[in-house]
Amino acid sequence: NQIILVGLGKEDKLDETNAQSAGGTLCASLNALKAVNAGLVVENVKNAAEVAANVAFGSVLRSYRFSKYKTKEN
């Protein structure tokens, strides 16, 4: 098991975009580790559920791949 910590910055500057960016960073780290399963914990911030949702959304955005016209995987 491994633990990845992603900083969200100062709470007063934490907005949707910053949380989504952190999610993208998290996704890149998980991809580099070839992780199959992952869990997310967001705590000690206001609106933790909303922040967690934005982190997850940023991760989804980062993981998107358009491969409709791609002939083979690299």
C-alpha cells in the first residue's frame, strides 16, 4: 500500500479550480504508479464534500483520453 499526499494550498485561497488542479496532479501520480484502486480523504477544510467532489472531477478530467481515431496504443 502507498499513500499519496496532495496539498491543496491555503484554505482561504482554495477554490474549485485549485481543487480540480490537485485532482489532476493526483491522477498523474496514480497513473505513474499504475494504481488500480484508490481512495480519497479530504478533511479539515470547509465544505469538505464539495472540495472532494472537485478533486475527483479534476482527476476525471486528467484521465480523459480521446482515442477514437488512434490506430494503436503506444
